[in-house]
Amino acid sequence: MTDMRRFLVAGNWKMNGYEARNRELCDGILAGLAAAEDVDVLVCPPYPFLASVNGLVRDSRVRLGAQNVSEHESGAYTGEVSAAMLKDVGCTYVIVGHSERRTLFGETDDQVAAKFRAALDADLTPILCVGETLEEREAMETEAVISRQIAAVVAATGIDAFASAVIAYEPVWAIGTGLVATPEQAQDVHNHIRGLLAAENADVAAGVQILYGGSMKGDNASGLLGMPDIDGGLIGGASLKSADFLAIVEAAAGL
Ligand code: 13P
């Protein structure tokens, strides 16, 4: 991170949680936050819990985000949730293009770009996830894959949209596997992403927060967050226990 960007530590709860457990988790996070005032903190629960979690965190500085959004505005799209609805229940952020959505639910680069646009149109901050598979890394395609994923969104929205967005680099091989990218591996990709944006607009590139995601934990967070282009974390497993999540928030606060 540099002085011009704040750290953002975001919990992606994925398909986990229920009311009582969410309350315990949020209470724990809120109780431990005082020591980390300079770090932005975000929780992204499943859709059914957004309103109740909003009730738990809205008087604090913990922000609320969703894990997915429809690219459509409203109407006959059974099972879908619009960006305006997310805004209405208290969200300020939404994750788009998580690799689990891309691989398990077939989301394309163009669809992810449309979701990114829909989020911005509703005044939500999109967190655009990008990342390569192990196969792609081994084939030396990491930079090409990331470039393609970013270019699809830049083409659809223009570079200025990234002034109101967050990017998360999540190598697919590091998600939920316990395999974590080394700080140098992650920094190389973060630097590549910032370079792609800088080619279009240097100011936007310098301001955008780029998070790392993939088996980030309290004991590896400092090394990753200490790299110049890593501005926070998108946390899966370690966001489900307040002590584990706070350990990452505290690592960010200590840098
Ligand atoms: P893990 O932290 O469980 O590896 O998940 C990362 C992730 O996918 C966050 O979006």
C-alpha cells in the first residue's frame, strides 16, 4: 500500500451463516475494531441476511456488501437481485465476477462487465474479481488472462469508472486451498493490473484499491499487505470467525 490508498479488509462469507451466527460474528468484529481505525472493513453476507446484518453494523464503520448482482435493472428475472435492491437494504459494495461465479455459474467477461456497470449505476462500489487458474499459471498465461478480464470491463465502462471501483486479484488455485500466493507472486500481478489501468489513466490507477484474495490468514497477511500494490484482502474462510478476521484487520493496521 502507499500513503494515498487506505487498506480495505473485506469478508466474503460465501454461502455460510445463519442469523444467530451472523450476530455473534458481527458482535465479535465490532468489539475488536477500535484498534484499527485506519483500515476500511466490509462484510459480504448471503442475500437473505443483508438486511439483518445491516441492522447489526449500520451504526459502526463496518460496511455492507453483497456477493453478486444482476446485470438487469428490474422485471421478469426470477431469482435475480438488482443493484438498486442491494442499495435499498444498505449495501455500499458488491462483489462481481468472483471466480466461483465465473466457473460454477458460467459468468462471462461481458456479463461481469454488465454487472460492474449495473453496480455503478446504482451507486454501489463494485469489487471486480480477476484471477488465473493453476493451469493458466503453469502455461504462463497469468498476465494474459488478467489483461483480458480487466480489458472487458474497461471496454464496457471506460477507465474513469475505476475511480469508483475496487479490484480483487484472486488466483483460483489459492482460493480455499490453503495454498497462498507468495507476496512477490501477488505483487507482480497487482503491479501488472495497476500498469494496465495506468496506460489509460495514471491518476485512476494510482488511486484504485487492489485487494488480494486466496487463503489469506492472520499469519500470512502482513507479508502480503506489506507489498506496495496490495491494498487489502478479500477473505473467505478466515472471515467466518471474528478472531481470524480481526487478525487480518490488525495486520493491516500495524503496517
Ligand atoms: P479463501 O480465503 O477461503 O481462500 O477465499 C478467498 C475468496 O474467494 C474470497 O472471495
